[in-house]
Amino acid sequence: MAKKGDWVRIHKVVLPAAERTAKIPDDTKQVDFEMWVKGTLQNETAEIGDEVTIITATDREETGKLLEVNPYYTHSYGKFVPEIVEIDKQLREIMQFGGEE
Amino acid sequence: MTLAKDYNSVMGRSAEIMKASLGLDFNDFESGSVAFDYEGLMEATGYTIEEIDRIQSRTGVGHTQLLELRNITKLARKYAKPGYGARIFAKDEAANASGSFKDRRAACAVAHAKKLGYKGVIAATSGNYGAAVASQAAMQGMKCIIVQECYDSKGVGQPEIVEKARKCEALGAEVIQLTVGPELFYEHLSVMEDSGYFNASLYSPFGIAGVETLGYEIAQDCKEKFGKFPEMVVCTQAGGGMVTGTARGLIKAGATDTQVVAASIDLTGLHMASDVQFNKKSCTTGHTGFGVPHATNPDTGDVPRSAARPLRYMDRYVTTTQGEVMYMTEMLANLEGIERGPAGNTALAAAFVLAQGLPEDAILVVTETEYTGAGKHIQPQLDFARENGIEIVFGDPKDDVPGKNIVLPANPGLFKVSDIDLDKLRKSLIKRSVPRATGKLTAADIAFLAEDTRSDEAFVKAALDELGVEY
């Protein structure tokens, strides 16, 4: 449960699929135009999925469905990609780093 | 009275919203037909290049190092004919306050917004420009909103863009994240209208004037160090601001003979507004999906007339591939000891090939580097590609198919560039400009189109004849 003052992330459908503009590919036309934004929860209490109001970092009021409390980033340096080691090896060999044989 | 905020109502007010948010009436520069007074628009910023340099210097922007990439030059020469292989340099723009050349654009736009008395700034960008505006807003004591296209309909975000959101928030900005689609412009306008903030557009004359110092510094640095201007400058081309601003700066410094080459990653076949294809790209900028439309149809952005008009300035426009740019990013880290990019290394990947066509005593300058971070790095971007079903192989980059595979060059000798036919782009710009005319095209329209396409009146007239358009 989230309470007033918590830093939260909300989600909102800005334009349902049926109201989207015509000049977009068919696959995009079939999906909603959505938005995510963060701010301070204004409702006394709320559960995930509730329609809530927030005040954003620039003091704007926004409404939407509560998605996350204390949101954080999970992007990373990614999983191991073996090709990168191959590139490194190849370049060191061509350039003869560490002295010519 | 509360204004209606539905899609059609907001879009219907776009002209007045843009005027209020820029403190500039673009109608002052319009002829009522195809032509408009481009130089008049640029002069309307009211800043000389010296004043822009002072504005930028106050906030840790500009006067970045011109790094000689000695090992990459040495490697390029292994694949060039004897006596060939220009010295390759890069402007280390990652050293700017927020980590990219975009600080130059933002410094100028935010300073102008502050001078005009706006309380905040807003920008629509999924790229480094967001961090640049956020950084400048923080330094100049203003509020900041960044509007990003970030996710597909499954809520999966491009790692590169997610990192940029994190950075904007770290610098105190509010970030509005959206799914794929041009309706971003509606949300952008709507927030601009409600907030009354300044539109720190990438395409405003303030932004482009900010890039002029980059070209100016390159010309001056080279003159000072080598006693001559560079033979070639290579710019990554996306929205066109880099090419336009750099070339204008070079010209202002007197480097009128320097060849300006634009470079984009070839993403032919991927539709930029496609929900499904959004996460099939492995680089989110520096590609033809932005580069070609912004060259041939510059006036489609968030300002009535774009100050970024790359076709006016490019001598050549070449493409490279995602695999070459990824390989080059690793090369830069391993051979030069600097971790930068990846997308910002598009011009460097092209430069590696272009240098091989120039004599050894020629100077080739790549105009930028950009910061690297979690998500915005060769490993997470390749990992993300693999998770999205993109095949990653070593081979010949000519076998690259955007959205299907990433072909890492099997050896550095396989790097290539392909030239885009500039006449084709010129004709496309002319065709897209015609609907602005209310009657026959005027002599002023033809002169404008000749300038806008860096061609001549005979070329414009022949293109209009081909289209069956009267003048």
C-alpha cells in the first residue's frame, strides 16, 4: 500500500488506439498511446492499480494508475556478449600491442 | 475559461502555442510562399559567436579537447594504399557538462529562455539533448521537463533511452515517457501550453547557433596546431543540427574549403513509428530514420521552421551500419583508451573509411564523442538486440539487414561507407516544399530552394519541370 507523500510512478493512456492519428503504421494504430511519469502521491492511501493524483518534479498535477512505489532503474551493462572479447583480441593482434614479435 | 485539451483542440492551437513558447514569431520571416528568410531567422537570436562562446564557457560547455586518434589512424593506414590514411582527430564532446555536444545547443536555448523571463524549459527528445537541457536548467536555476519516446506497447524500453531518462532525473528534470508515435507532439504541446515553459527545441535558431562554436573551435584548433584548416570534417547526421551548426561555424572561421561529410547508420526498412519495429533497432539515434527525413523535410519538427537545414551544408552524405558502429566503439575503447558512444561514434566509423581515401598529411576531424553509461554502451545494446531476436554475427557489413541482424566486420578491412545520392535528396526536398506555394512558384522561391538544397536555379527548375509544377 502507498501513502500520501510517497514517490511513485503512474501510467496513463493518453489516446486509446481508436483515437490515434491516421498517419502511423497499422501495428501502432492497434495499440494505445501511453504515458509514464513520476511524482509525489497526493491520495491518503492507494493500492497498485488505483487511479491516483501526483505532483511531479516540476509541480505539475497528473493523474493515472498507480504502477510502482519507490520506482528505481534496472538498466545495466547487459549480459556477456562474447563477440566483444573477439573484437578486443583481434584488435590487439593486428596492432601488436605489447611489442612486435 | 478552461481550454479543451483533447487531441484536435490542442493541435489546432499549435501555431499560437509554439509562438508563445519561443518568444519568436516565425511569421516575421515568411514570404507567404515556399521561401522564408533563413538567415534572418538565424540573426534573430541576436547573439554573436563570441557571445555564445561566453554563455557556454560560463557553464562548462565548449573548448573541448581535439584528440588525435593515433592508433585508429595507424590501423586505417594498414588498409589504405601507400601514402594514404589521413590523421584522424575527434572533438571530445563527452567532456561537456552533461556528456555530449548537445550542451552547446542547450546552453544557448536555456540562457535565452532565462533572459526572456520564462520559469522553465521543455524539450521533446529521447537523446542526449534531454540531459543537456536538464543540466543547463539546473545551472541556470530553471525548471525542466523532458518528453521522451521510450517504450513499445509491451512497456519495454530501449536501454539507451532509459539511461537518458535516468540522467535527466538525476539532473533534476521531470521526465514524461511515452510509447511510440508522432502523437508525442500533442503531449509536448499540451504540457507546453499548461506550463508556459520555453520550448527549448532542438531545431530553434538558438539551438543551432549554439553548435556554431563547435565548427569554429575545430577550424581554429587546426589552424593553430597544424597551420591549416582540416581537409574533412565528419558529422553524425540525425536531426541535422550537428551538420548545420558545425558547417556554419567552419564558414565563420574562414574554413570554406573544408569538406563537410554527414554520416548516418543505415536503418533502411525499419519504420520509425512502428510499435513492433521500435525495439528492433540497436541504436536509437544517428540513423537514417532521422537523418534522411530531417534532410529532405526539415520543417516537420516542433517549430514552424527548422534552423537545422543540413542539405544546405553537406558535401557528401554517407551511411555505415550498426555492426560497424558497435565495432568502432570497441576499437575506440581498446585502441585509444576512451569509452564513448556508441551512437555518437557513427561519424567515427565512417571516418575510418573516409580517412583511407585522403593522403597521410590530411587532417580529418570527427566532430563529437558522447558519454557512455549503463544501457548506453555496446554490451547492453548488443545484449538487448539478441534478446529481441536480432542475429549477431561476424562477417561482411554489406550483408547487414536492419531489424534482422547486426554484422560485426570480420576484420577492420571490411569497413565501408555507401554514398547517398544527394541529388535524390535535393529533389525530395523540392517536392516537399511545393505545397507551401499558394500559386506559381516565384523567383524568390526558386532562389530559396537552390540555397536550401545547395544546388542552383537550373537544378531547381529542372526538378520542378519533372514534377509538372509551374513557376
